[in-house]
Amino acid sequence: VPIQPSVYEQGFEKLMKKQNKEQVPPRSSEPPNPKKPQQPSKSAKKMPSGGSASLGPKKHASLEEALRALDLAELQREMEKSQNMFPENPQIWLKDLAGYLNEKLQTPKDEPVPTHRSHDYPYCAVSKELKGVIRSLLVKAPSMLEMFVEHCIFSMVQELDKTTASESVHGYRICIQAVLLDKPKAVTFNLKKYLEMLRDQQNRPVRCLAMMWVVGQPGYADLTEGLKVWLGLMLPVLGIKALSPYAITYLERLLLLHSNLTKGFGMIGPKDFFPLLDFAFMPNNSLSASQQEQLRDLYPRLKVLAFGATPESTLHTYFPSFLSRATPNCPGVMKKELLHSLSECLRLDPLSFSVWRQLYTKHLSQSR
């Protein structure tokens, strides 16, 4: 029986078929030119690098060097050529932009996620002039931006998947960041789709990490969007060995970047908070000791987010789950946190005592 393509691959196969459809220049009213016609289908792939195709694109020592060597005038000419050739197909202009930038910005192979760089890398290295060229094209194709991001993800993971002779993916990353800076909901409006792809591809961690990097980008500008991404995409895969380090690192960056947590109030409720508490304090779970320690360091801020602006009216909803975990066999560090939280609930929210009375007989050992 032939192996069926995954949901991830099926989705992008449909995307690529849709993008490649009708990629022909408009019919001209002028008489046909006897010269050899151009091959417009190549325009929808990569722009020529100016040298022999067999040699491949020139590699630079660093992205900064590649950006300095980039000819903006040539880029603008190529983009104008693409728009003139395909005036009714803006998706082709965008694909040409990504292909051109990725070919010209070649360096030694990238990591799946550039965690050793700043959160806004590589877009932070781009000049004001180049950003202007990119944005001027994006504003002409507002309805194509979601599809463009998916095209860049697909192209990026194809390169990162290769074990030999692969290209770096700075151009695709830059295009993705440029779109999501102004239109974060291009990825966050449909997190279920990306979560399904992650679960389907979890045995291919390079693909998963690249996708987590993409979908996490909006969070650096907006804490609400970042928490939405973390709770909807990264918490469900926390515990998968290859993905847990990045999920925790992303949360750490998010909470360090947004010191004012008030904008995230209301995002974390009991159903999200208690799995986090268990991951942070319960021994022998699927996280390593160092990952648990990293999560415990973040726990106080997660607790602030969960309790929100009005703990006096919300803590009674947390009381039952704190109480049920405070068993005699509960690990010492976790029990200390649970008892502190239970006393906090009783002190701040009057309804917590009523909840305790209702649960008392079912939780005698915890109540003593």
C-alpha cells in the first residue's frame, strides 16, 4: 500500500498547485515576436543569480555581509519585471521576492531556529531601504499574505530538511517576519491547523521547530498573541523531547520581553495553569531536570497571569485543583507551593472557604 502524504504535505501540495496555476504572462495585442519566447514559468521560481546555475548562489561569510552586497536597484528592477509580466498574479510577485532574497542572502547553513540570536533576527539586520522595498510589494497584495507565509514555510522546511548541499533560509525568514510584523493574525487565527501539522510531523523535528519559530513571531510584538500561540501550539507539545527546549525558551523570551504582564491577564485559566504547575513541580515527568528548573523559574509570572487583575473574585476557581494535588505523598517542593496557594485563595477570595466546605469530606487527607 503506498504511503499517504501527511496533512502537512497535503496542505502544501494544494497550496503549491494553487500558486502554480495560470502562471503565464497576459496575452499581448501586438503581433507575435519571431524571436525565441521567454519562459515565464521560471519567473515563479528563483531569480537568476547572474552566474552559472551549476555553481549555485554565492555564499557569504555572514548575513550582514550578504545584506551589504545586495543590489537594491537590481532587486527593484526584478520586482518591476515580475509585476509587468504577471499583473494579475500578485502571488507570483511575492514568490519572486522571497526566491530572489533567499538566493542572494546565502550563508553557511542555518539552524532550524536561531535561538542564539535576538528574537527579531534576521529582520533586525535588514536596512531601512530594503524593508521599504519589501513592504511596498506586500501592500500591493494584502489578500495573498497568508498564502505567502505558507509558501515561505514550505520552502524553508524543504531546505532545512536537506542533509547535504542545502541553502540557508534568511530570505524566507525575512519575508515571514515582514508580513507578521503588520499582520500577526496571518498565522494566529488558525492555530489548530498548525497544531495538527506539528502533531503529524513530530517525528521530523526540524520541520516542527521551523514552524514553531514562524508561528511564534507575533508574540514578540504582542503579549496576548504570544500567549495565544504558546497555549494553543507549544503547551500541547510540551513533553516531546525534541520540541520541549524551544517551547520553554520561547516562553522565557516572551515573559522577559513583556515585563508588563497586565496585557496578558485573562489569557491563562485553570485548565492551562494546572498542567503547567504539574510540568514544573511533578517529578519524573517528560521534562528533563534542567527544563523543569527553567519552567519553575517562570512559574511565579505564570501565576500572576493566571490569577489576573481581580484575584479576589477568581481564586475560588483554582482552589479545588490546588486542594486535590496536596496529598500526603505529594513531593515536598510541590506541597509547599500548593499550601501557599491554598492559603492565598482563602485569604484573598471569600468564596474559596465555601468551596472548601463543599469539598471537605472528599478531601479529608488534604484538609488536615
